[in-house]
Amino acid sequence: MSDSPDSLYEALQEETILGPEHHRFKLIKQSSTHPLGQLWQAEDLSVTGNPLVTLLILSPNLLKQGNFAEGIKKHASLSKQIQNKHIAECYGFFTEKSRLLFLSYEKLDGLTLQSMLQKGSQLKPAQQMGLIKQIAYAIDIGYQKLHTPHASLEPASIFINRKGGVKLTLFSLRETLESVTSLLSEPFHYKQYQSPEAFHPGKLTRKTDVYSFACILYELMTGKAPFSLDDSEADRVRRELSQPAGLDDEQWAELQKALSTNLDDRFPNCTELVKALFPPEKEEDSKEAEKAESSAEQEADKKNAGVADESAADTGDSEEEGKRSLKDKLPSLKIKLPSLPKYVTYSLAGITLFASGYLLGWFVSDFINFKEKDFQALQIKKQQEALQQMFSSIQAQQELQEKLEQEAKAKDTDIEILKSDLAVARMLAKGAEPEDPGNQIFKDQIDSRNFGPEMVLLPSGEFRMGDQSGLGDDNEKPVHIVHIDEPFAISRFEVTFAEYDLFAKSTNRPLPDDEGWGRGNQPVINVSWRDAWAYTEWLADQTGQPYRLPSEAEWEYAARAGNLTTYWWGDNMQFNMAACADCGSTWDGKRAAPVGTFPANSWGLHDMTGNVDEWVADCYEDNYDLAPIDGSAYRKRVCKDRVMRGGSWFEISRLIRPASRYRHPVDSKRNSWGFRVAVDINK
């Protein structure tokens, strides 16, 4: 078999190991083809934990162009300088000994804006706005860091990750791409979106990116690109575009400015275009329209499906889960800028005038009475020093004011980006099966300063529930198959004191006792099942998302993380993997450890074994004869005891197995009891 670069490139397959001796990668699966080669998901074998990365393996055919490799190396070097969450991070440029060349990027899910547009995906206004703001932010940040435009923008270069949203690629590569156009098996489409001046040789400005961004906006709003790949510069000048249905006359006029052939008419950057196109009042109108549409859909669903009511006669618990949209709960965020009070300004002006007059008087006196010259000179010097101090104070106040204004603007930008991230994350999580459980994490916003627990998206699937090692009690039997039909999310850590205290203070509930062990990042303890359920209802109300306690089946499914062994790491106890009575940690038998102290399981979840016992939603039964097999919680009208899972710092290691279960009354609480939360994704 030939070991030429071409033959090795064609033979790439799963499990292939490649890279230089000092840095090896293992191919997992091919994501897609790419104009420059092949995109692969891979494990980085030279980094602790073997994290997933995306490799762009370059076609050997392109290396026939002498300057291509140098251009790619320059791109990798420049990409490292940007360091922004909405620009795909490039880890480096690598050469296989067989002369295969490839780039290593952060993991990209494979979804691009181009594929979304081709599928005709219908985005809600909030989702569309989130994408638009992130793309504009990425383009502008790239220019600020590199002082050069992207210059080759197209929907295919805009990746969208489930975790993290927009990931812009191919920065500062236009010249390199131009050099290999004739060698590409499939063309890039950036010329379809390029500005008229880009048809001519010469240095491009950031306003060419504004034009390309405007073309992408037009396609997002209409579903059709304004120009084709074959359109010339003249076509762009002559063609009259139709007004998008979603834009009023004022907005259409702003978008046409960005598409002007005259550079002076265009906006200075993409962010300014977005601000002009979607001022606050336009965004509010869009949100109201979306809210009305959502309400109409909900009313229609109610009429078609009916409303089912359940009551819990003994406990009187209401277990309805909030299902309002995230957009209804994100507050309008404003940062008030501090300013100098008027009386301070007037006082400073008066002092200045008085001091000036005082100095003038001394100067006049110096001419009238020469004998007092020395005395007056001394007084003048003192007054000059006083004035200098006063002016220095005013200057310091001005500098402080400018600094506060800059910080406030930065906070406004961060908040807007965070809101956009959240909208995109929710859009991508809806109906999605996570490819890599544990790697897709999100937090829902409670208010302008606070967020809910970190949530980990888990896939649907099935598993064997119950005691499979022979170490359990009768209440862990019979072993049965459970089907988890829909993806859901569960909190990465046990709910902390910091998270629970926010709820308690907001609802005027007593704060639980921390036993003197500290609050903050400690798992909340001394909470009853009712307390835990009340927290989930409050969290659902604040975020507009259906938060709840996990079912017993969901909890064991998450704790096992795809494993059938006694513990998630294997069949034998290993020291210092958890906190229990005999787990070999410094916390054993003493108190709970801060959340995240011990390693996460295979799905990125911490402390599912030991630390604190965790309440779940189910009513307790002595065995699994009546247990649901669809992953839902077991409920009955009279429910005095609820199930608890996971074991604690107080129990022996046999009781911290994923299969172990026990019961406690709904109103009881203890310093080894806590909980974690779950949320439905497709509701």
C-alpha cells in the first residue's frame, strides 16, 4: 500500500492515530467535508482527559500551491491571538510525518448557519436576534484584535455549537483561499456575499465585512441570499432587492445603507448596524409579537389536548412545572451611570471663580504696594498650590467618571451577549440529542445578576435499573429496563447554599442551618422534601423553564452515566472518589465537602455518589413492582415518604451505590440531606 499523502488522506477512518510524535490525535468520526479538506471529531491524546477537538485535515492537493501552507500557519498563529468565545479557537497547526497537514480547533458540533438556512429552519425573533448579535460581536472583536477584516464571510464559516453558540471560523484567510481557488474540489461561497470593492485588488477595510454581514442578515430574514455566486460587481450595483417582510421602512433603509456601494454610507462596524436596525423599541415590539404568538399556540394546545389536573390529598403538594418561555422572564437590564451631582459642579465652579478673583486681587496689590511683594508672592504660591489640588481633584473625578462609563458599557455588552448565548443555547437544546453527554452545559437567568444551577444536557436512552451486583437490599428489586424517551438536563452539582439562600431570601423563608461548615459553595443541607420542591417551583417561575426534582429513574440513569458497574468508576471501591464513612477522603464521617471536590462521572456530574443524600420526586414503595418504565416519577395519592438517593458523608460505601435507595418523611430534614434539580428540554 502506498504511503503517499494522497493515499493516506483518502484512507482516513475512525480510530486512525495521526499527528507528530509529541502530539497525537485519534479520529472519532468525520463531521463533514470542507472546501479545504475533511472535518473530523477527534480525541487529543496528548492532553489530560483526552478532550474532544475538531481537526481540519487539509487536502494534499492544495499543498501544490507553494504559499498555501505558510498562509495556513499564519492563520493558526493569528487565531490564537483573538481568544474570544464566539470565534473558534485554533489550538495549532500540525504536520504528520507522512506530510499530512491539519489544524486543531476547539470542538465544533458541525452545525453551520449555511446548513440551518438550507434546511429552512424557522427561528423565533429572540433566537434570530441572538444569532445576529453574536455574529456581529465576533466579526467586530476579530477586527479589534487583528486590525484586519475577516474578508471571507459566508454562512458556511459560521458554526453554531449547542454549548457556546456562534463560532466564527476562517479569519484572515482570504488571500490564502484566493491562491487555491482553482484547486478546490468544491468552492467557497464568500464571493456571493462580498462587497463591490472586493472584486478589485487592494487592501480591504472592515466595511467590506459590514456589507457581507448585511447580505447574511438579508438571507436570514428572507431565506434567500441577495446575490448568487456568479453575480458580478455590476450585478450588485444594479440589482434592486425586495424589502424583507419582517422589516419596516425605517429598518429597510438602515439595511440598505449597509449594502451601499459607497463606503462612506455604510456603518463603521457590524455592531452599529445591529443597533440601527434593531433599536430597543423594535426589539420590544418583536418580543411582544412573539409573546402573543406563543400565547395563541398555548391556547390552541389546551383546546386540542385538554388540561389534566392532579391532586395530592395527603401532602397537598402542587407539582405543576412552569413552562413559560425564557424570553418572558429575562428582565430589561439597565446599568445606571454615576454622575456628579449638580451642587458639586456648581460648588467647584464657584471655588474656581473665587480663587481666580483672589489671585487677581493679590496681583493688583503687588503693583500698589511693592513693600508687601514677598508676603504676597508667598500667598500667591499657596493659592496656586490650592488651585492645582482643586484641578487635580476635578481631573480625578473626570477620569473616574470615564472609567465607570467604560465599565458600564462593557457590562451592558456582556449582558447582551449572555442573553444571546442563552437564547441560542435554548434553541439548539430543543429536541436535540447531545452527542457528548457532559459537554453541553447551560445556566438559565434568574435576574440581571443571578443565574440558576449549571445544567448538563443528557440524552434519551434505556438502562437496567436496580441492584445488579448482589450487594443491594430487596427494595432495589426487581431489576428492570427503563426507557428515557426524551433528552433532559440535570444539575451538574448538588444545589448549593448560595443558590438556595437566594431563593430563601426572595421568598422570606428561614435560612437552613449550615452547622458551622460554611455556606456559599457547600451543598445545602437541613432541607426537607417540601423545601426542595418549593425551590424547584420558584426556579421554574423565575426562569420560565420547567424545573423540577428528578425522578428516581432519571437520577439512577444520570448516576450510572452509561455504566452497569457497582459504582460509576467500576465494581470496586476506590479511595478519595467520594465522601462517605469509609471512602478514604478527609471529609469521611465529618461533614459534606464543597460541591465538585471529587471527580465527575462519565457524564460530567459531580457527587452523585456520597457527599449528601438527594431527594427525588418519587413516592416510596418497598420494591419496583409498580415502578414506571418510562423514566417518570412514581406517584400515589397518599404519599408520606419520598425517595432519597446517592448516600452521604455519613453512610458506609455500600449505601452510596447508584442503585441504593431509601425513604424519609416529606417534612423531615438532616445535616446530610440535600438535593439537585432537573429540567425538561422539550416542554
